[in-house]
Amino acid sequence: MEPDLIKSIFAVYIVVVSLLRLMSDHEFVRLTAMKKIWGRTQGLLIHFLANIVLPLLLAIFYLCRSITGSVAF
């Protein structure tokens, strides 16, 4: 299996787990701490960007690289 494809599958897994954790009724320690420090809206935004958007972009990037077979970054 190509390494970029494995990276993209792992990034999709991270996105799914983060979304499930974000939408659950039980809040996790990191999210609670971010909301205390940054406020509710900004804490949720930072958590969403760092744990969902960034891995999703990496998943798309590595999936495209594995499909095209490009070697250059």
C-alpha cells in the first residue's frame, strides 16, 4: 500500500474521531480547558480548526498525492 494513501486514511480516521468527540454529550478535558482560556466561541473554533479542518485538509492532500502518484511536494 502506498504511504500517502495510508496517511490519508489515518487523517480521515482522526477527523471522524474528533467529530464524534466534539458532538458527544460528555466534554473532554482539552476542549473544556480551551473554552475556559479562549472563551466558548473561540475555544470551539480553535478546537474545530486544529482537530477537524487541518486533518481533513491533510487527508485530501495525501489522497490526491496517492491517486496521482506524484513524488514532489
